[in-house]
Amino acid sequence: MKPPRFDYHAPATIDEAVALLGRYGGDAKVLAGGQSLVPLLNFRLTRPAALIDVNRIAPLAYVREDNGTVAFGAMTRQRTIEFSPVVARRLPLLAEATRGTIGGSLAHADPSAEYPAVLTALDGEVVAQSSRGRRTLRADTLFETYLTTRLAADELLVEVRLPAMPAGSGYAFEEFARRHGDFAIIGVAAMVVRDGARCVTARLATAGAGPVPLRLREAEAMLERDGLGEPAIEAAAARAAELVTPDGDVHATAEYRRHLTGVLTARALRRAVERAR
Ligand SMILES: Cc1cc2nc3c(=O)[nH]c(=O)nc-3n(C[C@H](O)[C@H](O)[C@H](O)COP(=O)(O)OP(=O)(O)OC[C@H]3O[C@@H](n4cnc5c(N)ncnc54)[C@H](O)[C@@H]3O)c2cc1C
């Protein structure tokens, strides 16, 4: 199908893009990588009055490390992130999750996508800009429900900030998909910091187990209390399966998703513990 008619703008600066978003009063869409937006337009599932193409705004693409935080311009490509030495050194969990541009993936908020789960696991935040100024939204407030964030319609997501992972932390992103390259039915992001058998920090977040990524805080607390041995991992994984309330759909029943959450939590934790020094 052909997309509906829309105005097209390709601003050269962030200020211009934000002014255009304000001018259309919520009836314009930002075009980033176009991977999700273009199919939505072609199927006429979205009918914006205008597209604001931000691909020419060079200052929106960067990876910068500053004071223990790694900041990404919203237009940083997934390929850049995959091969970034800063990401490999300071945020290896993000390099395990490799689809989409970072700003587009977070603004699109597909519940099965990987970057939203990593933002949630690592307590990241995004910076949004509009004609009213800039504000910061933490991962736990950014995602509202399926494909919906708390970004206002006239806000441009400009930066993504993730605290660098502690040196020596172990990490893994485990996913189950029916075919290679498909969106995961369930994904689990894990990070652990260990001190011998003791678990100093555990982070667990899901993809695909509900309308938004979910931090499995009670399972994390069990590991921080009981350590990283196999019995603790199994108990935390069992708790993880209880903590999620997934929906069923054509791809998997709710019960199967719950079961997978437990299996993948255990798998992610075992791999993370192996990697932790
Ligand atoms: C067949 C297919 C398979 C996929 N598989 C996976 C997968 O396995 N895992 C995974 O994580 N992802 C997957 N994706 C998702 C894909 O990576 C997303 O399309 C991508 O994450 C969206 O990024 P984009 O830059 O293409 O955004 P676009 O498609 O350009 O935009 C998506 C939405 O976000 C908004 N937006 C984009 N950037 C901004 C911004 N800076 N500020 C405000 N709003 C903005 C747009 O207006 C639009 O509403 C898949 C997509 C497809 C089509």
C-alpha cells in the first residue's frame, strides 16, 4: 500500500526540528531509521500531517563517556553501538542487544525490543527536548504501555544516558524467538557484580513479558541476599516467572511466556555469572 500524504521536512538543527514539532502541535512524526515508521505509514496505521526527518542533524549521533555515564545521541545507529569500543568496555550488555537506532527503538517502545529492556535493567534515562526546554525521563517512567511512551507528541528524544557498568560485572541478554532475526517472544537482560560467592548487585529486566519492560526486583533481591550459586539462581528464576503477567497472543500463550521468563532468567544469570570476574 502507499502511505497517506504528508508534509516532509528535513531540518538541519535540533532547534529547527523542535520548532517544527511544536508548529504541528502533535500531528507530526519524527523519522529516524524509518524501520518501524515506514511500514506503519504504508499500512496506514499512522497518518501524521508531517514527517520531521532528523537524519541530517549530525549533532544527534555520538557516543560519549563522561563521569561514569555513557551518553548516546538519539540518532546513533545500532551498528555504531555494536562496534563502539566505549560500549564494549563500559556497557557490554548493550552490545548484546543489537537492533534498531537507539532513539527510534526507545521512542517506538515495542515491548519485545531489546534496548528498552537494557535501559530498564541499567536504570538509564533519556533526554527529551521541545520548545518548552529539556527534561529527563528515567526508564521506569518513560514506558507507559504497548508502543507508547510518556514523551509528548512535540518532544524530540535527543539523548540516551546509561550508567557505565561496574568493572568486572557479568552480563547476558538471553532471548527466545521462533526464527532467527524475529522479535523475541521473551528476552531477559541480566547484569551481576560479584565479590567471590557474594552478589553485590543483580539487575534483571524482561522484554516481551508485558506491555513494558519489567525490572524483576524481587528476584534481584534474592540473589543479593543468597549469592550466585546454582540454588540461588534457580530460586530467583522461579520467582522471576511468578513476577511477570504476560499476555498471550498468536506467537505464544501467556503461560508459555511465563515459563520462558523463568528458563531465560536462569540461562542469563548463569552466563552473566560465568563472565563476572
Ligand atoms: C522486521 C523487523 C524486525 C525487527 N526486529 C527487532 C528485534 O528483533 N529487536 C528489536 O529490538 N527491534 C527490532 N525491530 C525494531 C527496529 O529495530 C525498530 O524499527 C527500531 O528500533 C526503530 O528505530 P528507527 O530508528 O527505525 O525508528 P523509526 O521507524 O524512524 O521510528 C519509530 C517511531 O519512533 C519515533 N521516533 C524515532 N526517533 C525519535 C526521536 N529521536 N524522538 C522522538 N520520536 C522518535 C518515530 O516518530 C516513530 O513513531 C525490528 C523491526 C522490523 C521492521
